[in-house]
Amino acid sequence: NLFIVILSYLDSRLHTPMYFFLSNISFLDLCYTTSSIPQLLVNLLLVVMSYDHYAPVCKPLHYAVLMHPRLCQSLAVASS
């Protein structure tokens, strides 16, 4: 996306409305990606933490089975 924006800016043959809108959508896509992915990771980390708090409160006898070390590792990797 960044390459499309730079190329359409530098090449004078690409100064047409079609390439203007293409570079505009590429720039917006770049901005949304850099702002939404970190927010998604934060929300995923909050979901993992809330599940970790839910399990011992609502199902205290099953906590050791629910929060198996392999599941804990998988959740940590998914939220990283």
C-alpha cells in the first residue's frame, strides 16, 4: 500500500483521478491497519484475562482442567 501511494505521487503519468482514488484508498487502508491491529491485540489480551478470571470464580473445581498449561501457552501466543 505504501508503494502504491509513493508511486502514484512520484510518477506524473499516474496523476489521474483513478490513481488518485487508488492511492487514497491505499493510504486509508494503511492507516486503518496500523490503528486497528494493535487495538485488536489489546482486546484479545483482555478477553484472555477475563476468561482466566471467569474460570476460577464460576467453575472453581474445574479450573485446573480448564486452564491447562498448553491452553495458557496457546492463549498467550495468540494475544502476542
